[in-house]
Amino acid sequence: MVVIVPDGNLYNNQSFLLIILIIVILQLRQRRVRSWTLIIMPAFLSIITIPLVINELNNIYNVIVLVIALLIGISFGILIGKFMEVKVDENGAMILKGSFIAVFLWIAIILLKIYGENELASARLIELNLLTTAFLVITIGAMISRRIFIYWRFLKFKENNISKA
């Protein structure tokens, strides 16, 4: 029996890699999604992120960095959403399936966060608190925009199927 104990560096940990692998597998499977459940995770992350963002809005530079981070996140979310497959089943429920491209983009964002944050922090180009908040804003921007885009595609797909019937 192997016991995995976290060390100081989470990203080099076997448990972290196992969790990423499980999430990738879950993203690639086809699953039924209720439209109201699309807001649960973004709402939860927003509750955590908003106070951190407010604390960083103390000068124009920070505001510009966080707005750019939000725009990057929104762009990533729409891009990932474009590669996800959205269908409607016979009961009118949303069927969602990720693609390898969407999963690849998601992994690229994680790697950017892990290695980009370390590189930028070590170069001292940006304060660590602002950098961490910027990556949180990218993450939540991507999550919200992807889910809005997916829901919009669902409504469009549902509308097209109703008009054909």
C-alpha cells in the first residue's frame, strides 16, 4: 500500500498529478448538466475572489493589471467553450462533453499559473499578491465566460431543435 503525503511543493506531488488526471478524464466524458448547476462553482469562487480583488484596487496600475487579467480569462473561457460539445437530450436536458483541445487549453492555463507565477514573482516585475489575484481573476473570468457561452449554445441548440420539430 502506497501512502501519498503532501510535501511543500504541491505541484510536484503525485496526489496533485492524480487529481489532474481524474479531472481530465471527467472533462472528456459526456455528462448531463442542469443549467442551474452551471452557476454554483462561479458563485462560490466569486465569493472568495471578490474580497481579494477589492484589496488590490488601490492604484491605477493594479486596476489595469486586473482588467487585463479579466479580459484574458474571458477570452480563454470562450475559446474553451467553443471546443466543448453541447447537445440536448430527448428530455430537453443539456448534455456536455469536453474535447481534447478544451482539456489541453485548461491544462495550459494551469501550467501558465504554476510556472508563470513563479517566473514573474522571481523576476519581481509584479507584486506577488497582485499576481496571485490576477491569476484568480483569469480563472474566474474563464469559468464564468465558458459557462455563459455553453449555456448560450445550449439555448441556441434547443431553439433550433424546437423550430425543426
